[in-house]
Amino acid sequence: MTAVKGFRPEINFQDLGGYTAIDGRAVRNGLLYRSSAPGLMNEEELNLLRDMSIHTMMDFRSRKDVKSFPIPNWKDTSGSRCVPHSKV
């Protein structure tokens, strides 16, 4: 896992490429990303995100966090999904 250049450290935006799956295959670089604070991205970071041509965003934060810190002005081509991990 490596930090993606251009995102502030507190956003913790990382490429998950290189992780080894249970079957021994590795995740390709530039395919799967994670962030601990997508709702705190500034306009510059959102532009970087848009430029990456990400097709689907899945949000595993709680409903409360999603409501309190929505991802501002993020537009994609195939729809974003919020998949809360709890009922909090």
C-alpha cells in the first residue's frame, strides 16, 4: 500500500496495489484505492480523484459519518455507492 501523491496525509488516500489475496494473486497498482477521510477532501484533491477516472466509490463509513462529512461535489460516470458498515 502506498500513499498517492497530491493528497494531504490526513486524507490517507492510498493505492492498495501489491496486496496479496488469499489465493496468492496480487492486487494490481492503480486499481483499488482507500481513504480514511474522503469527506475532508478539498477541491484540489477532488480534481485529482476525478482525473483518476474512478468508476465506482464505495463508502464503508457509518451512516452518521457519511451524513456529517459527505464527499463534496464528487461526480462520477457510473454512480457512487454508500455501503455503511454499521447502523450507527
